[in-house]
Amino acid sequence: MTFLQRVHNVLSYGMMDFLLRQYLETYYPLKVKHNIKPEMSMLESQRQAEIMFINGNYPLETARPLNPNTIFINPVVGLPSNQVVDEDVAEFLETAPAGFIICSFGSYFTMMERETLQMFADGFALLPYRVLWQTNGDMSNIKLADNVKIVKWVPLAQIMNHKNAKGIVSHCGINSILEATLAALPVVGIPILVDQFTNVDKVVALGFGIALEFNEVTPQTLSSAITTVVEKPRFRERALHASRILSDLTSFAPPAETQAHWILHVTKFGGDHLRPPIDDSYFSNLLDVYLFLVLILVLIFGFNVCFWYFCCVRRCRRNKQSRKHKQK
């Protein structure tokens, strides 16, 4: 990274570190309940971990060097479901003349206002495809077109692999994106919070999706984005390429076996030979960045001191001149 990128990275890390501290401490009672070093904070426990697992793998992860104690676990998604799809839903999907689109935002639709839900419904009404809309939101006052079907829950991984599936509209939670990648489905991403923005950026960079700003979505932009990813072959081609990579990685490194192997390894031998010393002294490699930030703060503080000193001096001089005029 360039120097300015490193500065940006440090500031971003500091903010995320603060937010993570607040988030992790909500789970602190679990450490106390199970007597897992209750004297140590959750954040400190995380920093001292001998091994860390990341749910995911390339191509969705950015190519970068990793410490020996950081292990990718291929996504545990797309597994066969024992749930049978309801007959009416199965018929809706099987008889879709132009295919169907999946729309799922997890639990976020339950928080949306009626106007937002109606906007999505109006956008779906403009499509030539059927739309399977998974939501637990209150849809009682929403006007739906004949091509839209509401379901409370379906096995999405199973539905994504349906022969008539054409694409997915998603908030881009990591599990949804991993499932869509494995199913080779083009994505219209509308991120709402946390990692969803990064996830949709990866999808766009890989070429199998389009990103929309949640606050700027209209029925027209929504329907246009969906039509684009479905009808332009390059989106499906890039999705298929990403799917083949992820599927190949999963085939020779099954998630459960990989994780069990490394846990047993660390249990037997400890993790000191995997954990780099930099984990305990990472601040020393960023001295130039910290000095730069301190210099900025000193300059800002110095400017403010000089500014207020100058103002006070001018004020005092004016008061003196005013008193002299009164005395004359």
C-alpha cells in the first residue's frame, strides 16, 4: 500500500476496533458463564488466538498474504436440505416461462417501511420474469403483481440451483453471496450495513453483479439492474467462472475435515509455531503512520491556539483603544 493508503487503513482499523470492542463485549457474559478466562476481555482473547478460521475462499476473498495461523475454511453453504419445497412454490418455479428471480434480504425486510416494500413490489412488476420474494415483513397492504410470490422461508441454496433461476436480489450477506457464487447466479446487490458493502464490491469486481444504493433505488433502476444481469451473457459467464473456482476448492478441501484437522493439530502441538510475533507488536511497524497522525493533531491544535491567541490580542488592543478614546 502507499503511505496514504496505510494511513487510511490505520484509521479504518481504529474505528472497526472500537466497534468490534462494543460488539464483542455484549458476549462477555458467555466467558464468565463458562469460566473462559473471564479476567480477559473478548477482544484481547481474540488477539491471542493461536489459530483463526475464515469462512470463505477465493475468488470472493482478495488475494493477499496470510499468516500461517489464518486458515480459509471453504464455505459451509449449498448443502442439501431435508425440507421439501411446498407444491405451490415448486409449481410457481417450474412453470416460469422466462425463469425466475430470487429476492431475499434475510430479516431486514421486517424493518422496512411500507413505501420501501411497495417500491420493490413495483420494480418486480416491471419484469418479464417471476419473482420469488422471501420475507417475514408485513405484506398485507402491499400491492403485488401476478409475477410475484411471497414466501416466509425456503431452502435458498436449493432454490438457487433450480434450472429456471436467473439471478438474485440480495443485501449481500456473506452466506447469501457464497451460495449465489456456488450456484453461478448473477447478483443485484443492495447492501445495508457492515460487511455487505465489501461483499457487493467483490461481486462487482468479479463481474457477476451490479450494486445499487439502498436509499436511491427506484422501481425503474431495480428492474433495469435485474434485466441487465439476466440478459447480458457476461454476468452469467463470470458467475459460472467464479462458481467453478469455488466448487473446485471445496471439492479437495472439505470444510469439516479441514477445520477438524487444524483444531487437532493445535490441540496436539500448540500454535506458537503458527502464530507470528508481529501479532504482539504490530504497532511498531506503523510508527511512521502514527507520527504522521500525531503531527496532524499537533498542527491542528497549534493552529487553534494561534488563532485564539490572535483573536484575544486583537480584542485586547481594541479594548485599550476604546478606553483611550473614552478618556479623551
